[in-house]
Amino acid sequence: MLTTPPLAPKTLAALHRLGIRTLADLRQTGAVQTFLLLKASGLTLTKSTLWQLESLLNGTLPQEITQHDKTRLLAELKNHPPVAAFPPQGEMAHFMGLALEQAKLSALMGEIPVGAVIVSDGKIIASAHNTCIADCNVSRHAEINALAQAGSEMQNYRLDGCDIYITLEPCAMCASALIQARIKRVIYGAVEPKTGAAGSIVNLFADKRLNTHTAIRGGILQEECRSVLSCFFQNKRKG
């Protein structure tokens, strides 16, 4: 178990809330990502906390960290993709289940079955699915439709603090729109190996040149999301 000392009591409590309780948990997350998660949770930290986390991983004292290692850690910190503390697994599964309902509606319309919901402060403010065929508009992906609904609901095209749940990894068009909207967290279900822009083909959310603000998490109800898509395309092939 991680203890205090060497970690400050507030830091240790925050780590426990993040589910990082043991040295193995810390090793899995890494010193830099853990430091960023602590900051994202609201703690005010100095670089000394980063040195403490790294020294725990190395089994050394913070004062033994070399200048070379400090420079390396600061470079990793600067280049690290956005991170966030994500909701509990059950909460994410609940909202993804609602996005799946939207995907099934899409399939009934003959559209590729992708659904999305946008959540603000635990409340759904937008629910949408693909309507490209119905609208004769290639841009009418579930994410774009959801962003339009949410913007109207919030009376603001900037959706700071909002989360989006999508049954399929977003494409480059949708990823760019989500970044522009400053969505806080993107949670998706199935990966999209052909066009995915959250890590499969490219990760736009991690590209610092785009002034990104959005953290991503994939694999929520992954099998269910994948099943809806595979059933749809199987039925299409059968005519």
C-alpha cells in the first residue's frame, strides 16, 4: 500500500479516490499520468510531488532523482495527452447503454448504427444517432448531431465540462468537432480500425498542435457496441 510519508495525506487520499492504492497501481499508471490525474482531480501540486511519485517507482528517495531524470519527466509532462478522472465503471456503462439505444434506432432507419449521448452534471442534454442517409448529408454522424443538440440546449457551442458517450470510436471529422467544442471526456465503445481518430489510425486528441482539452477512454460495453454493428452489416450482406 502507498503510505504517508512520503506522500502528503491529501495526495494519498486523492490517489485512493482515483483507485491508485498500491505500488503496482502506480506502476501501471506511471508517475507522469498519476501526477496529471491528481491535478485534474483538483489538487494544487508542485513538481516535488512528481519527484516523489517517480522515486516510489524507482525505490529511491526524491532527492536522489538526477537532473537528467527531472528533465525527462518534465518533457513527458509537457507532451502527455489530456487526462481526466473518469466516472465509475457502472456509470459509464449506464450512459453507454443509452447511446446503444440510439445506435439501434439508427439501424432501424437503415443508417450505420452509431449512437451518442452528451452528459452535463450527470444529466443527459443530447441523444442522437447517425442520419447521413436520411439527411443526404455526409456530416450527420451521431457525434455531430449530438453536439448540435447540446449546443442548442446549453446556448453555447463550447461544451466545457460535458462528457460524450459514443458507441464507436470517432472519425477524424467528429474528433475535430469534439476538440473544438472542448468536450471534457470522450468515452467510446468499439474501436474503429479503419477510420478511428482516437488511437486506431491517428489520435487527434493527443496532438498538442491542436490545443486539445479532451481526455478519451475506450472499450466501455465494447462487445455490445461491436455486436450492433456486426449484426447490421451481416443483415445488409444477406439483403
